[in-house]
Amino acid sequence: MQKSIERIVGDSEGVSYEFPVFRFEGTDKAASSAYLQAALHAGELPGVVAIDALMPMLEKAEAEGRTKGNITIVPQANPIGRAQYHFGEHQGRFHLGTRTNFNRGFPLLAAPDVKLLPDTTLGTADQRLKSRLLQLSIGHDIVLDLHCDDEGLAYLYVHTSLWPAMADCAAAMGVDAVILWNEDTDGTFEGASITPYLKVPAEVARFDRRVATTVEYRGILDVDGALAGADAEGLYRLLVARGVVLDQALSTSGSFTGIVAPLENIDMMPAPRAGAVLYDVKPGDRVAKGALLATIVHAPGEAGGRTQLFAPQAGIILTRRSRRIIRAGEDLLKLVGDSKSADARSGTLED
Ligand SMILES: [Zn+2]
């Protein structure tokens, strides 16, 4: 395993950012290769600790000559967001300098070729970081971008072209749900990882062996040793299932039995009032149409001071907020409905 340091030049004199990259060299050039990164949203740490638990497993595989494909690992992909504090509160989702989401604005290339990456010399530091991360990942058959939600189940975003071919990966990782999407115009890292392959011949795209996914490892507070160990084993099983690592002692994962739903089925449930949120449901709950989801206390102690919110359709609660303070219009939860949402906002990537 080789460790190298990447350096991203900042936007003012004397400022630059660094992050380590770990590379395992495979013994079989024909084997699938894998790229894993975590904490692109810099405060989302379940994937960071999962990678920390995965590394010894990969080092053992390497020592035993079982690393077949190349593996590139970026445990902390966003040193810019990592350093952003605003009045003592960490801000890892948006670049404060440009107000841009760190998981938006990745270049959507016409082909999987690093030579097509834009020149970011005169761009901003976050653009240089995005270009470099994409450059590091392009060429790998398997690209995993590890995130987490607010409070939630473990789930994957997957482009429809990779499903159901990626069902073995979902089973190996042991996630609860898979959300299928069709179009990314905002340039998420996942979108930038799969879009170039949608424009090349099928024999180049090789969707049968390609993996690109945003992994949502539950909630922001689910940074936990036992979960990290289980998630590391899930990642390891995926690498074995796809032939990146050889491990004959590992049993197969079986078929995926979790929820599979198109993005159009997600109801985002905006809050009708500002106030304190009392949830009646939690991630994983199955709800019927008309079920009580949450109560917002907007005028405490007054008659009519509570507003209730009901399920617009039957489905499963995928996520909810980790904080209980809310403004009108902010999203209370994500409901994966049994059918298409009537809400016009559904159908956009929300990782
Ligand atoms: Zn995220």
C-alpha cells in the first residue's frame, strides 16, 4: 500500500489544503478496480470510520497476495470543508467562499477521459478539489462515494443503467434501500462518475461490471464502532463479490431483499409551519396513507397551536431530521412511497 499526499491550492496567499490517498496495487490487470472516498460533505463521518475499519482488512489481503484489482482510497475527501467553522459550528456541506454544495458542480464529462477535465487554474479552490477527486476516480470500475443523511436508514443512490446489475453490491453492503435515479444536471460526484459512461459504446461502458453509487450510511450521529465494523465488512464483501479482492473463505451474500424505488416515489414532506417537531415516525417505519407523521408545535400553550402532518401515500420512512427545530418549508422527512409522488420537487438527487 502506498500513501501519497494531494495538495489543493487555496484562494488566498499562504493557504493550501492537503489530503492523503492510499493505493493498493492489484496483481491482475484484468480484475475490476475500485475507488472509495468519504466525507465529501466534510461533516459526514460514518464512511470515514468505516474506511478506517476496512484498511486493516485490505492490508491483510495485500500481505497474503489476494489483492487482484487496483484500489484507491480517499478517507477524507474534503479538507476545505473540514476546515470551515462559522461561529463555532462546523459547515462541511457548502463551500463558504462560493455557497456551492461540495457535492454539486462536478464536471459532467462527455467521455471517461481525464483529458476532458476543465482547467481549474483560474477557478476556485472547491473547483480544483472537485476536478482532482474526479481525476483520481476516473478509470476505476467501482466508485463509491460515502455519505450519510440526517437520521436515516442505510441506502444507496444508483443510476437506472446499473440496476439490477448492482443488486449484488446492495446485498453485500447490507443496505436497507436503493433509490434509482435517471438524470443529474447538477453534477453530483456520483453523476459525474456515471454520466461519461452513458455517452460511450456499451463495450466501453461495461455496465455489467461498473459500480457508481452514493452510499448513505444512516444518520450524521451514527458514527459508531460496531456500525463502522459492519460497514467495513459490507464494503469488503462488495470488493470480493466484484473480484477486486480474493477471499474464498467468504460466503456469498445472497440476493438483495431491501426496498428498491425510483426517486420519483420520494415525498420530501416540507413543514407547513415553523416550530418544534414531534415525530410520530422514525426511519424504517412502514406507514399507511393518512398516517400521522409529525406534529409541529408552533404556538405553545395556545388553542390550535399544533399542526399535524399526514402521509400523502403509503410507504417507508427513509430519513428524518436530526434537529427538532424547523422553519416553514424545510423538509421534515423523506417518505419512499409505494407510487410516484404528487410533489413536483421529487425526482432530484438529495444526497
Ligand atoms: Zn452528503
